[in-house]
Amino acid sequence: MGSVYVEELNTVVCPAERLEPALLEQWMRKYYFHCDFDIGSSGVEDYAMGELREILDIDVAEIDALVFHDSETLGGRGLRRSLADRWTGGDVDQVMATHGSSEANYLIMNALLKPGDEVVVLDPCYQQLYAIAQAIGCRLKSWAMPFRQGFSPDFDELRRLITPETKMVVVNFPHNPTGASLNPEQLQQLIKEVRRVGAYLVWDGAFTEMTFDAPPLPLPNASYERAISMGTLSKSYGLPGLRVGWCLAAPEVLEKCIHLRDYLTLHLSPLVELMAEKAVRHADRLVERRRQQAMRNRDRLGLWMEEHQEWIEWVPPAGGVSSFPRLKKVVDVEAFCHRLAQERKVLLVPGVCFGHPQHVRLGYGGSPQALEEGLQRLAAHLKKAASKTT
Ligand SMILES: Cc1ncc(COP(=O)(O)O)c(C=O)c1O
């Protein structure tokens, strides 16, 4: 592997006033805590502390022994080591633990990008993965995932999009919101195209382990020295409230994040790091239960989609826990989702939050009961909306 070339310290931090409103977060602020049936989120059913202690064999004495020291800038030793053992072949120097992967995304974009840089992003896209680059003043290019092509991105198009000017390519597979993924050959093709121009490959692996029909993809870091992989406990691990994510990259790249982190979060809490370390050490125990549940939910959702194809069409997801169906008869999908939340207490996310107003994000990672009731109420709401337009 070649060495990683990192430019001088970047002085540009994206100005807050240039960051566009975070539409998904705004939607969640409005409805996440006020709905009874969540079929809009992109996570699995959350674990409770008691369950977690039992599954991870955490003795209360271990928690009692914890001293509330400050932690280290790139993460406490134990947590970094557990992440390194799981993801980087034991190399701790390539690991930074963060306050959710959102902090990792924010740090990396600000540390590596400058105004005018060309950045290739997916469309549709989780907003954070393009909006920070946009606020910095980068030139964004969209790599389309067309619904009519099963949300599969086209590699000929990627070849045209990536130029010697390209500084970064940002992807997220399995993908939020569509649930689409790549196969191992496509991953290698992607790496080949990015390597051709020496750009950074930012790989948001929030759902890496959550695959149903194929084993998880390997991280690109092992085969490309300019790959930067993000991960999180918020999605497949059922621990969003722990607020732990990570960034795996060459030490020179992580070093560049420290400057900004010194003004942002400084470090994580040692209590959070203790829980996170245990979760990472026994990740498979946490993830496998939720993966099985999501797989059963996906089957149920598939039957529901078939029964309701007069109103809704979809691409069955290959991974993650969300799908991105299209509503056939609803004129204003955002208004429809507002009413669904207000009148029927069902959380669904309008596609406008991902730039595709005729779609909705429908999540199936939660409890089977919430999914069942949410789908029944959604069906009634769809029929009512259709009767108004005909
Ligand atoms: C694709 C993707 N990346 C990153 C994040 C950020 O999550 P967190 O900060 O909780 O790790 C999310 C959250 O929804 C996401 O969907």
C-alpha cells in the first residue's frame, strides 16, 4: 500500500449559516417522541440497560469501579482496541472513537475538504453526507441510484463522474434510505475508480453488518490506503442513545481531525466508552438478534407491499433496515406524512428529506408489533388519501 498524502492543516470549517436545514432531523424532532408506531426510523429495536448487561456479561462491580477521568482525544484505549480488533486487524492507530458517526462525518469533511473541491455523492443521500461538503463550498456531483433500476448505481456513470479534480467520493452501503447495496465485485470496481485519481473514499458503514442475502462487505480500508470508514452503534447494534461511532483511517488523516475536535467534543465519557467497548467486543450477540428480527420483518413487509401494490411500489432492500417506496396515488406526500403522524400516531419519513418527494422512508427494524400496527394504519391512511383524489 502507498503512503497517504495529507495536505497542510485545513483552516476552512463549514460556516453554520451555509449549512442547509437538516430536514430529517427536523422531522424527527417534530414526531419521533410523539408517535406511538415508528415505521420511519433507520435503526433496530433499542436495547435496555438490563438486557445489555445480561447479553454482554457486564458485572455491576465493573461499573462501580469506573473513575470519571477525562478520556483520550482519539478515544479510550479499551474502546479503540476493541474497534481495532474488530475492524483494522488490531491496528489501534487507525481508529478514532467519536460522538456518533455524525461527529466523524463532520470532522472528516472539515479536515479534508476545501472550497471548490469536487466531491461525488450518492443520490438519494443521507443529508449529512453531502450537506457539510456543500456548506464548505465544494462542487458536488451526484451518482444516481434510480428507483426504476432497483436503486442500483451505474458504474459507467461513476467513471464519467470521477475526474482528476475529484477530491472525495462519499458512499453509504447498505444504503439509507433505499436498503440497496453493492456486491463484492462492485466494491472492487468502486475502489478501482477512486484509486485511479487518488481521491479519498469515504465509506459510511452504518449498516455494514445488517445484510440479509449476502455476507457483510469487507471495509475498503484493507485494499485502499485513502479509504475512510465510518461506523456506529446507533443502527445495527440497537444503541443509538449511547452516542458512539468511529472513524477508521490512516493515522495522518485522524491526526488532522484533532484540531477541530479540540474545539468540539474533546473526547468521550469513560462510562460511555466502557459500555461501547463491551458492545463492540460482543457485537455479534447484539447484532444477530436484531438482524434476525429485521429479516422476519422484511418478509412481513414484502407481503404487505404485495397486498397494497395498488397504492405503493418498492424495491426490496438488500440490507440496512429501511426501504424507500414510492406512493402512487398521493399528491402531496409530505402533507400525507404529517397527517399520518398527527391523526394516526404513525412515524413515517417523507422522501423530501432525501430529495425525492414522491417517496417515503419506511423502516422495518423495530418490534414486529409496532410494524404490524403501523402498516395497518398506513394502509387505512393510503386508502383514505386515494379516495379523496379519485
Ligand atoms: C447513513 C447514516 N450515517 C450516519 C448516521 C449518523 O448516526 P450516528 O451519529 O447516530 O452514528 C446516520 C443516522 O441516521 C445514518 O443513517
